[in-house]
Amino acid sequence: MGKSNLDLLNELDRFPYYENNPAFYTAHLKNYHAFMVNGCDAVLGYILNSVVAKFHWPAQYWAVDSTNQTVTLTTAADATPEQRSKALAETLTGEAKQDNFEILKGWRNEMYAVYAPGGKLLLEMERCASPLFGIVSYGVHGTCYVEDEQGLHFWVPRRARSKQTYPGMLDNSVAGGMSTTEHPFLCLIREASEEASLPEDVVKACAKPVGCISYFYVRDSRAGGETDLLQPEVEYVYDIKLSRDVVPKPGDNEVEEFKLYTVEETKHALAAGEFKPNCAVVFLDFFIRHGILTAENEPNYLEILTRMHRRFEFPTASHFTN
Amino acid sequence: MGKSNLDLLNELDRFPYYENNPAFYTAHLKNYHAFMVNGCDAVLGYILNSVVAKFHWPAQYWAVDSTNQTVTLTTAADATPEQRSKALAETLTGEAKQDNFEILKGWRNEMYAVYAPGGKLLLEMERCASPLFGIVSYGVHGTCYVEDEQGLHFWVPRRARSKQTYPGMLDNSVAGGMSTTEHPFLCLIREASEEASLPEDVVKACAKPVGCISYFYVRDSRAGGETDLLQPEVEYVYDIKLSRDVVPKPGDNEVEEFKLYTVEETKHALAAGEFKPNCAVVFLDFFIRHGILTAENEPNYLEILTRMHRRFEFPTASHFTN
């Protein structure tokens, strides 16, 4: 008995829903402090109480209110994103030196953005710290596939066994996190080059934006670092239809190899739990959009479809460029 | 200045969200009684307090609890769906005779299903009464399109000006409500024949299930009958790619005519508010899945995508047939 498609989603979208059980949800929130920024009404993420207690909050930048369970960055209400980001950078550099959090040992020098209501940039912070604050993160996932007289096949890479997170698991053809200044399609082009050696002109000609998935992940041991940290995520999804002569190749040491999988082989690997959790759900989204999973053959069709498009209690980005 | 895509969604998905403002949401719920069935823990729909007060609830079938704001069908906990449906039918037939509710004058002799958690059938009720109980209803929407060297075009029908609901507005090529015993794809085949004169073999060959949209509609005057009644809805969505020689034709008197619209003409008609609200959102879903609306050209991309896949506080159907 392998994993059902709902099992796969349950592994990814793990934070409780208010509507399932309002009393449980409200009680569960007591495990967290709300991450706030002076001058912005919205809650930007949830910080585990145990993290709040262990973290060193420099008093010139932070106010911790244990009654209302908030942690507020106290920079001026009209501070610029740069000023807020500087306060965060100082805080996080200081914290990393204390060797207090396993997750901060994964320092990447890559910045993730936090947005105010309406999608405006509020601040940025070092990527590896984002699960400590429970902020929404953004990425891209592209599925390279071939569809011809031999049927539908997917280009599936296996993650290097040396990778810090989810070593040896199956992945999406192209996937990666979006840094602050990036826009989704440009991020896809960069990742497709780095991870799959696909040239820009091929990606521009063959990749189609087809939506996004969003889910509220709660980190387990496979993600590395402290467990139970929150990671609400949005992944912009692309279908990349390739002709059979275009073969993705590992472009860095993050990927071991690419193999062509049939739909049946992919379903089998999904049920066997071989895919990284969010990659599994990107496949479920592909299967739904391409008529492979239907209301008639998937008992939890509506639950899967609505939960893989979770709307967060936090403001999210607008990547509008026009 | 026409309507934005978010405006179009706001017209359809109108019930408040808990996460936007928990206090407002909780206060808003005080306007409703929860529709319950003895033997089932779940809330199945919300009934406006004014409807509860005006409706005649036969005491042999119903318990109205004004403290907890519930209206409960008191059939035995282990009653069959048929027994519950019979109690509802008697109640509704009686109520319709009173001429108390405008909406009950639209009696259709068509049954809508209510599901228990897990998707099992709980009972069925006359279609026109469903907004009085605020239960989730189900339908299908198919978009007929042509994509060839002349570009992408949609077959867009105009609703008959004599129609009870949304007269004269633009519609999706194929759309209709799903009765109790129907499954989505069979419903699509029926509606495609009735409304667009498309033969079954054409639909089977050309229609692809591509997901669903779901939204919490609050009825306005264009829907007919009492306003402010709740109508949470799931629409199974199909792309129907036709060759240029297949021309949909009105099959009944519900549709005035079909015309081929370019993408630009469709966008223009959307912004002008010419489409029935849920048909507009089916087009937004098509545009997103086909890369016409993107994160880069739609400022509210994430809000639109997550809200058009709303997860309800009520149990929903499983149309699994395997």
C-alpha cells in the first residue's frame, strides 16, 4: 500500500485550518508569536515560542510582547526596506555567531523578501533564517516533459546524495527559491540553466506559466535544522514541453542525474514517497491540469485542488512588472 | 476604466475570510444559523437569520436552536439519504405553497446533493431551495476554443434575454448544474448536447478535465429571488479544443447565439462586465493555465489563484467512480 495523493499533500500542507476546527486552530496559535513590523498592521509570519525564548533579540530593534505573543521589529514606521533589512541582517549575523540555531549554519548569502499587504516590499532577510520567522517564501518549479507518439514522459532528476536537504530524493526538472529582486520567469530561466543546463532561448520558447501551488509546510527532519519551524510557500509553476532531442543535464552538483519517467513510473515513485514533498504536489497539479487526475478517478480531488492553492493569513508578493 | 480581474473575482467570491479579520468574520457569522443534520457533526450550510424566522419548520422534522443558532434536521441519526430527502421534500413542498419565498417560485424538479464529511451522500433537495440553506452546489463549465494558425479563439454564447437569471449576459460555451446522481464528465456531455449541440463523441474526444474553481457566492438581484442568500459553489472545469469546422449551436432556448471571440475581445468583454460572474472566473482560470495571465502581468495573481480555489468550511462531494 503506497501513499495516496492526499497523503502526499498532507505531508506538505501541514498547518491546521481554522475551518476544520476553530477551537483547535485558536489553541494551536498559542504555540507561536506573531512576527510584526512597526508601521504595518499585518502579521507577517509565526515564530515558535521556543524560538522566541532562545533567540537573542537586540533591544534597539525588537520588542517582544509575551502577553499578546508578538515579536515586533521597532524600526520607524516610515523606515525604508533597506533600513529594516539592515536591522534584520545585524540581528541575524549576531545570532548566527551564537551557534544557537542549527538552521542558521546553512547561511547562503541569499536574500528572501517579506511583503506588506498589497505586495509591496517591506524588508529582506537571509534565506536560511526565514523558517525561524515563518514568513512566506517564493520559488519556481518547472516540469520538463515530452509528449509525442511515444506518449507523455517527464524529465525527473534525482537530488545529489550530498545535498543538505532531502538528499537522494526525486525532484522537479527545474526548481529553486526566488531571491528578493527576482521575478518568477527570470528565476526559472536562471534555475533551468544552473540545474538542467537548458539554454535561455529553449526555456523562453518552451516554458509556459500555468499557475502556482501554495501550501503551509511545517519542517521535519528531512528539511534539516530545527523541526516544527513554519514555511508557508508559494511555488510558481511552469510546464516546459521539450522535443525529444533536448536532454536536460545536471548543471551543478545539486543533481545526480535526469531520467525519463512515464506517467505510470511517476505515479509509482509518488506513491513510494520518492519525491521531495513539494515536487510531489507539483506533479499532482500537472496531473490535474492535464486530465490525468480527475474527479472520477481521485476520491479526494476537491480537497487536493483547494489545499494546493492555500490562501495564507499573511500578505503575499505581487511580482507585477508591467 | 473597466473592471480589474480582481474586481471580477470579488463579485463572485463574496463571503468574508476568517484570516482577513477574525473578529469581523466571527461577528458576521451571527447573521446565520448553521444547517445541521442529526447524526452528522459537520455544518452543511449557513441559513440567513431572516430566512430562519420566515420559514415554516415542521416540528416533526426540524429543531431550531436560537441560542446556538442551528437548524437541525431531526431524522434518526442512522436515517437513510432517502428518509432525509423525503423530510426535506415535504418541508419544501409545504413552504413553496405558502408563497413566502420568491426563490421557491423557480421550482425545477431537479435535485441537488448534500454530502457528509468524506464525500458520502447525506440527502438531496430541490435545486431552487439550495441557496436558502447555503449548501455547496456543483456544476460543470466547459470552454470551447479553437487554436490554430489564426490564433486562439473562444466560442462564447449569449444567454437568452428571457432567462430568469443573468438574462442577456455572456456565458461559458457549456455550463450547468450537476444533479445528485450525475458525475462531472457525464454532466458535461449532457450539457454540451443540450446547450451547444455538440455530439457525445466530439465531447469525449475533445474535452479535457483541467481542475475546478470554487468560490463563496452571495446572491445579488441578478441571480433572481431573495438577495444575500449564500451559494458556495464548485465548478468542474473542462477545456474543449475544437477544430475550426465544429461550430457550437444553441440546442435549447437558453442561449441566443455563439460567437468566436479573440483573447483581446474576451478580455474586453470581461472588463466591461458582460460575463455572468462565475463564467468570468472560469476565463481567468483558463488564462492562468494557458500562460495568458502571469505573475508578471497580473498584479493580483496570487490572490486570484488562491481565491478561485476556495476551500469551504462545509464538507464537499467525492465524485469518485472507480
